Amino acid sequence: MRLEINGWTSKITFSATHVIPMHTKCGRLHGHDYAINAVIEGKLGKDGVIMDFISVKEFLRSIASELDHRVLIPGRDPGVKVDEDYVTYKMGTKEMRLPTCDCIVLDIDVASAETLAGFVLSRLLEKVKFPPNVTKIEIGVDEGRGQGAWMSHEF
């Protein structure tokens, strides 16, 4: 059995800017309207539900809020330097200097939908307690409707 949380209809959305270095089109600074989706699989508990998914929705909304209206910076990229006032992002011959207050530095290698899905999944697993009857969690991050990336974790 599975529960599905559609980020678009559940209003688990954010708008953000990113760049994918050395990519022809996506190597330019650009933005998306994103949605975070989730699928929770498992067996029905004694109460007749897999789990109360309100805690998952609330947590996903908090992550979306944290990312909203920010420049997504991959903190593991060696071209990223952060100080109190500015984030400097060197990508080959190109360099961006952005106010730190407009950025969010994430523990990822590149700011793609794929790595964002992994980031969200990792944070969810750290913060939300899942009952023992839950067997699998999937997180999807959409870059606009109809296109996104998914990451899963099996218990």
C-alpha cells in the first residue's frame, strides 16, 4: 500500500535560482518553480493507516520554505567560497558573486533536481520518525510540472 503527497496540490512548493556548471543551457543562472513530492509505502498499522503523514507534509513544507526565493548553492563544489557578505561561485572561466543573504548553501555537489531530491530525502530521514510498518520512502523534486527527479530509501 502507498500514500502519495503531491507537492503541487499540497502547496509544498518553492521558487529558486540555480546553475549547473559546464552545462550548455543550464550553465546560465536561471530559476524554476519547484514542488516536493513524496510516496510512503508500507503495511497498514493497527489503526488502519500506514502512518499519519501530516508530520511528513509539515517537514517538507519547512524545507520548501527554507529554499524559497534563494539561490541554491552546492556547498561541496570546490568553486564555491562563502564569507559573511558574499558567496563567490567560480565555474570554469565564469564567476558569480552573490549576497550571502540571498543564497542557501546546501550539502550537495551540484544544484540539480536529482541532488535536491537526495538532499530532501536525507533531511527527512534525519528529522521524521517513521513507524516500523513503513517499508519505503520516495522523494521527488519537480522543476516545473511534469519534470522532476526521484530518490528512494528502503527500510
